Amino acid sequence: MSQVFTRKLQKTGNSITASIPKNWLTMNGLAEGDSVEFILNEDGSLNIKSIDKQTRKNKLFKELVNQDHDLMERLKNV
């Protein structure tokens, strides 16, 4: 069953923010400083997805490898 949460947009510095419900953070094991993904759907809706620590490490590793082709070649020989 879906739950609906309403939040007001607030100005924080030069950004506009909306708070995330605490029970969702707890349910996903998230805290201040953790990363989440925002997925913009074709219909204009937005989904928020938690990213576990291993997934973040894997994404960072892939980004680093994509940025440095020589690194990828060196890793093949390890």
C-alpha cells in the first residue's frame, strides 16, 4: 500500500529543499550525509531511491574506471 507524505518547499541558501520523512529514512537505514538517487519520470513525477553503501562503491568504481581507460587496462592485469 502506498503512503502519501506532504512537505512544504523551503529556501535553504540558494537551494529549495523538501524534508524526507524520518520513517522512510529509518526504514532504508539512511542518515544525514548518505546519498539517494532522484529519478525523474517521463510523466514529471519524481522517485527517490536509497543507495546502499556497496552500490555507491560500485558506482564510484565504475565512474573512476570510465574516467581513466589506462586504469582499466592496468586492472585487467591484476
